[in-house]
Amino acid sequence: MARNSFTTSLLLTLTIFITITISSSHQPLALKPKPQFFGKFASSTNHSHSHQQSNFHYETRFFQQQLDHFSFKKSPKFPQRYLINTDNWVAGSGPIFLYCGNEGDIVWFAQNTGFVWEIAPRFGAMVVFPEHRYYGESVPFGSKEAAYKNASMLGFLNAEQALADFAVLITDLKQNLSAEACPVVLFGGSYGGMLAAWMRLKYPNIAIGALASSAPILQFEDIVPLETFYDIVSNGFKRESSTCFNYIKQSWDEIESKGQTTDGLDFLTKTFNFCQKLKSTGDLWGWLESAYSYLAMVNYPYPSEFLMPLPGNPIKEVCRRIDGGPTGTSILERIYEGVNVYYNYTGEIKCFELDDDPHGLSGWDWQACTEMVMPMSCSKESSMYPPYEYNYSSFEEDCFKKFGVKPRPRWITTEFGGHNIHKVLKHFGSNIIFSNGLLDPWSGGSVLQDISESIVSLVTKEGAHHIDLRASTKNDPDWLVNQRATEIKLIQGWINDYYQESQAVYEVKIPSSLSKILSSLSKIIGF
Amino acid sequence: MARNSFTTSLLLTLTIFITITISSSHQPLALKPKPQFFGKFASSTNHSHSHQQSNFHYETRFFQQQLDHFSFKKSPKFPQRYLINTDNWVAGSGPIFLYCGNEGDIVWFAQNTGFVWEIAPRFGAMVVFPEHRYYGESVPFGSKEAAYKNASMLGFLNAEQALADFAVLITDLKQNLSAEACPVVLFGGSYGGMLAAWMRLKYPNIAIGALASSAPILQFEDIVPLETFYDIVSNGFKRESSTCFNYIKQSWDEIESKGQTTDGLDFLTKTFNFCQKLKSTGDLWGWLESAYSYLAMVNYPYPSEFLMPLPGNPIKEVCRRIDGGPTGTSILERIYEGVNVYYNYTGEIKCFELDDDPHGLSGWDWQACTEMVMPMSCSKESSMYPPYEYNYSSFEEDCFKKFGVKPRPRWITTEFGGHNIHKVLKHFGSNIIFSNGLLDPWSGGSVLQDISESIVSLVTKEGAHHIDLRASTKNDPDWLVNQRATEIKLIQGWINDYYQESQAVYEVKIPSSLSKILSSLSKIIGF
């Protein structure tokens, strides 16, 4: 069986990008197009259409951070940006809410993590959003160009170093703010959620607990079936309409065969309203696949403008349009109508551009090519995507071509675990919430069952990608209101426990002034 | 107050070396001698006089290990040596006993960790002793000379990388031996014990528990009073005889004033029977100080030949000789008689050599100059040592001169914790035994109280440096026999829990053949 493949990449969850290789088993593609990257959502703050940002006040600071925490070779420091707000902080004793910055501009994450800002006042908490190294303005070697030049410069872009950054930063911050006694609570969504969970596990001395929202820490090796992600996306469409699911499933072959006719690419370019002529059907595949995956992630119950301006339950709307054309409407016309919901809901776009800079190196692409190796396949039966069987060799080859680096596909589970996680953590660790919405394709690689009394899973049937971390809206359904209330209660419990256990020590050791603060604080947060 | 200082270093516990700076506040030393290193004990196997080694059979293998686990820059691999014995292993299901190799030749540690070899058969356990990177034969860059050349080459010698080595090695080994289902139990003494405890905390996915013997994980920053170590050494002498303690306390001034007279160094050289003329009184100080500290560490109740051939309760014997001379015996003659117990108990030495290669770079010295910054002072009141107040600046300066590196004195507690450890780990982590003998000066920096139900402390009043890990002898006192029995019981409990929790899974998933093995195994180890 002849197999050509093309590689496309997806922004998975507002924040995680992965690279997958998709191949058509029966209709070889003529070209192997350059991968597309959707890092743009996280790489600037221009795409946020929300008004929430004006409510979040913070100071922007920089910390001279160690580039390499794990060797003592001479290495330069780099400026790590962090956003900080101490307005509501009960100085010296109030908690510190630390959001684990993920792969993008920290301002964007701060803007889209309203939950942390909203609950900080009631906890008397300081809020800190440190940026992840190599993203946003936290770039070593003086410039992004230098930092992203080659494997030698990119080498220090990984999760272990990022966690150590957070640990070193917060230790320094606590000292400077006389906040040594303050409990740190971690927050994170998507890759940031993975970091939050891992940080609580690796640095219990730094943080007392973590809310890890939509954190697919099990999306490695064969811990979950490789078809999981795309099956969940597909099910999101199927549950709206099996016709819709089938139209999409048929569309790939349709595109392929059109593409192979004379003027086929012209036809497709016109049908899908691209500004420039398509270079290959693969480009169109990638454009559509991304839309479906993103739609599944942000399939929120209310209108949102997280990645794109979208109606509530956007997949419902996509399928309404796909299914809805008059008799005789072609599959491709239907697909175009549907995908317009994602790419052009406001109707302002005159024609579509394919991703602007497919040649640029993305930070997440480096991470995916080194340690964040998340294998995925597309099932021929259960998915609406073209069937694809994960092929590590070709992935490895691509990474070597791109970065001159060989991935370490087993490293993450060695360093952070994942296999048999319920058994490993049943009597180890505490105070982690894994929250997931089952509409989110990343939920399949996350923790969906309680591990222990205090490492718990909050699952919402109608939730999508870390919706709980978003600012509350007046349209929030009850289940979301309840989910957040549960999270607040759990976090409050961690903090109460922390203070109560300190109190015995305090009563002996600390001056009465601190006792008073503690006592006032206990009234504020209600224990 | 004029202060000159000289730096000496001690092998603390058979395995840990630290560098301390000692200064006489009233009698300035003429020279600042080169530091002495006692790494020789751990750096070759020649010093073991025990017969035990013949009982321990193992195969020596090498694993191609990642030099830098925490960056993805291109870096060479290096051959990590490990000793392995599978004779008693219940293949596929029996536990794996992993000794966390410390700063020296792994063969030496294997020879001196009889406990692990002795208990392996009853557990049906495989035994693995991986060597710590940069020590023994596990040296990167092709040779010790190359690896120790400068900070750039030494950069990867640290605890984080060493732990990752163990994790990667054991993951690979399990796969190759079809041992994925086998629980790993960690063992370690001294620095190796620190590694074992930290490894259980950082890699619960790799190991189910750790016996951390004489592991001073709190000997950082100001977690314990800086005088602790030398106070414990001193008390070990004082409890035998306050006269003895006082003679030693007076001897430093005596040495100093003799050294300043004409032919003073000749006199001291002769009195202390050195083969070559002393270059400074500081050399003599260092030689004596090392002896006292080592004596405290190996103050075992029975004759031993661990560092040196020694009688049982060697400090008692030292003090007997110091106190025992006829009236008119000078302090220095007394000291010489006493220290002979340590340096020449067999009487075979004709004259003493000062440490052979004071210029050679020691691996531990590098570790102490980077992350293993263990501040220590000598109390003027309670210690028998010359008073010394820890001075970080001069320590930092020395390190920079020696290695061109600036220590990170707060890094270990950031990475591994230590402050408020009882609070941090009370509801986090499980299955660690911190065992300590109170005669051991390192016990002061270790965990001496239970942290939780399963992170426990075993303290023996009469124990010295990780005596529990040594092979049993017919002279073992009851408390030692009991201590080891408790350790075995606890370890057995961890393993039982592991199998019991697996069983539910096994019953559904595993073939009956494995169930049978498991069932036989459960009979062997008695659950």
C-alpha cells in the first residue's frame, strides 16, 4: 500500500499544540506540505476579543532567571517576565495564587484565566502569573531569533526547567515580600495544567496544592488509546448529528479526488474562498482538521471569543449549517458553510489566508519534538478524520530534519510518571484537582477518576477546554457554577489545613502580631 | 580581630565529604594550606579489609546514559556502570532492590552494604547497584581527567542528574528484563541515603519506597543549627570522658604555639610521627579533625574495618589512651596516642603521610561548591574544635578560585525541600524510612522524628553512620538486630501493599501463569 503522508499540527486546547502526521491510505497526496502552526493564539494578545482584561490589574516585572538549573556550567541568565497583583493580599500571611504559564504570551493566559483573578480577593491572595521560558517576553540569549536559532539554543526549553523557574522565582519572591509563611496554590490550564500538577508532585515544598484544568498528563506513550483525541472530537460532531459526522468523514476523499482533477486546486480554492491559490489538498485538510479540533476544545455552552468569536455550542451550529443546505448541495459546499462558523462567524473575513508563517519555528513544536511526544492516531471506524496510524519513525525523522534533535518519547513518563497513575499516587501526594470537560478532546488524556481522597477529578459532561478557569459570565450553566464552587471549597480546605497546621507552630514561635493577622485571615476565608 | 583561615575537608560518613573553613580566632595560622580530601575511602576498593565481599556476587554492566537529562542540546552519552544480581529474583514479579550509588566507586559501596545483599533472597529480589556519575568507572568525556577538567565538563555532576540516571536506567532495565510489574525499593546511606529519600519523593512512579540511612537532608542553610555536626562529634568524646574532651579542646592552641617556636614544625612532625616535615600547623589540625569526625561516624559497637581497622567503640579507646598516659605526659603526646587508634590501630604504619594528592579535584568538592552547600560552625563552648563561625563569602570565594563556579546555596532546599519538612510531607509522600544512629554526627542534619504514618524515623541511641546497612555480624547488639528487623518489616509492608493493590488489576488482566508466580512469591515473603 503506497503511503504518502503530510504533517499538520493543531493547537490543542487554547494552549497546547501538537504535531501529528496524517496520511490518506487510499489517495496519496501529491505533496507533503510544510506543517502549519497555530501558536498565534497564544503568541500575542491581539486575538483576545474579551473585555475581561480591563478588570485584571497587575504590575509587570522581570526576574533574572537561571537558564540551566540542572547543570553548573556557566550559562547566561534571562529575564523572566511575571505579572503580579498584591492589591488583595493579606501581607505576610495570605496565600499566593500562582498560575503556571504555558506556551505563549503570559498576558494572554492572564486575560483568559478570570477565575483566578475573581477568587483572589476572597482569599486575601496575591496573584502571580510567571511566563514560561522561551515564550512571550521571557526569552534567553537576547532575542527570539537567537533563542530559536538551533537545538543548542533551544535546548533549555522544556518542562523541567520551566518548573524550576517557577520554584526559584517564587522562593525569591517570598523572601523579598516577607511571604515565607504564605501558602502557594498552583493553577494551570492545558499544558499549564500539566505543569501545575507536576509542580505540586515535584515541589510539595513550594506549593500546597494545584488546580490542573484540562491537563492531559496521560497523553503519552500508550497510556491512553492513541485514537482517543480524535475520537472525542468526532463524537462531539456525531452527538449533534450523525449526518454531519458522515459528511465530514466523506469530505476528505471528495477533496482528494477534486484536487486531482484538472483545475481541481482552483476549484477548491474558490469553493473554500481562499485569498491565494491552494498549493495542495493537504493544506486544505490541515485547515479543516484544525477547525474541527479547535471547535471541540472551545465547544462552550455560551458565546465566547477565546480563539475566535463563536456562538454558544459552536459545533451544534457547524452541524446545523453542514446538514442544512437545500437538496443538491454538494458535500464541499456543506463543509464550507460549516467551517465558516469557526473561521468567520462575524462575517468580517472576505477571503481566507492559510497560516501566515508555516516556516517559523514554534516553541511548542520544539517541545513536541523533544519530550512532549504525544502519539495520536485516527481510527478508520470511529473518527471522522482520514484514517491514520501513528508512526513514530516518521515523526522522529521529521523532528530530526526540523531541529536536528531526536525525541525522547519515554522521558516524560520516566520523569513525571503516568503509567498506573492511580496506583502510584494512591498513597503518594495530595491536593490536586484534575478538572475536565468531556467535550474537550484533551479530557481523554487526563485524569478522569479520583486517585485518592485529596487527588481528585472533577468531570463535567458538558464542559470543554478548561472552561472552569475562564471568568464567570452571566450565561454560566449551573454545572459550571457548581464546579467552580467545588474548586473553591477544595482550595479553601487546603489553605485552612495549612494554617491550622501552622498554628500549633505559630502559637509557640511567632509573635502575636502575626497571630492577629492569621486570626483576621481566618475570618476572611472562613475557617 | 585578625582572622586567617584554612580550609580542610572531611569525609563525613563513609561517603560524604564536605569542605569547611576553620579559623583560629586568637592564633593566626601562617599558611593557608591546600584542602585535604578523604575521597580515597570511596574512590577505590583497596581500603576495604572485610571478607564480606566474597559473599556478594554480581555481574558488572554498563548502560549508555544521557549526560544531560534536562536539556535537549546535543550532549554525549557516558557509560554508567552498574552491578546486578538476579540469582534470587522471582523473574517478572519479584522486587528490585536499588542502591543509590553515592560519591565513590560503586564496588566499595556494594561491599559495605551487606544488609541489601543479605535480605534480597528472602524477598526474591533482584539487586542493582548503579554507580553515581563522575565516580568510579562512570565517567563522561572518556576519562576522569577530561571529566574533571573544568566547570564546563563537571557541570553535569549533580544530584538531579544522578537521580534521573537511576530513573532512566531502571526504566530501561525493567523493560529489558520484562520486569515492568516489579516494585523498586531504594536503599542508600549518607549522600546515597539523601538520594534515596529524594528519589522516592521525586520519582514515586519509579520506586515504591526508600530506606534512607544516615541521610542529612536537613544539613542545608539554617535548617539545623550550624554547630550541630561538630557538637555531636564533640559529645561523642565528652560522653566517654570530659578530660579527654578537654585535652582535645586544649590541643589546638598547644599545636599553634609550638608551631610558632623555632623548629616548632620539626617538633610537631616528630611528635606526630609524620614521614615528611609538616608544612604548617594547619595540616596537623586538619589531620586530627578528620580523625575525630571519622571516629564519630564509625563509632560502631564492634570491631570494624570500614574506613580503617578499628576496635569496637573506638572513641572509648581513643579517650582511654588520651587520658591514660602517666603523670607528666604532655597534651600533644596524649593526642598522638589517641589518634593512633584511628590512623594505626594495627600498628603496621611506620610513619604517617599527609593526604597524598591535595591538589587533585574531588567530585564531592565540586558538588559541595555548587549545590551541596552545608554550612557548619564550631561552637566555642560546646565543641572541642577550634571555634569557627561559618563564613559564606569566603566559602564562595574559595569555590570560585577552585572551580570558577559560584555556589547556589539555596538551590537544594528549593529543589528538594527541607524547611518545615514535617509540615510539607505530613500529607504528602509515603514509604520512607530515615534511619539514624545518634552517635553519628550526620544524624543532626537528618530526620529524627516520624513525619507521617509511613514516612518514619528509626533512631538508635548507640548507632553510628548507617550501621544498619552494613552486613550483620555475630557481634551485633540487640538494638541493631531489632532495627534491621523493623526495616525489613516496613519494606515488606510496602511490597505487600504494592502486590495487593496490583492483584485486583492482575485478577482481571494477567495470565494465570503470572498469578501463580505472584502467589508463590506471596508465600515466600509472607503476606
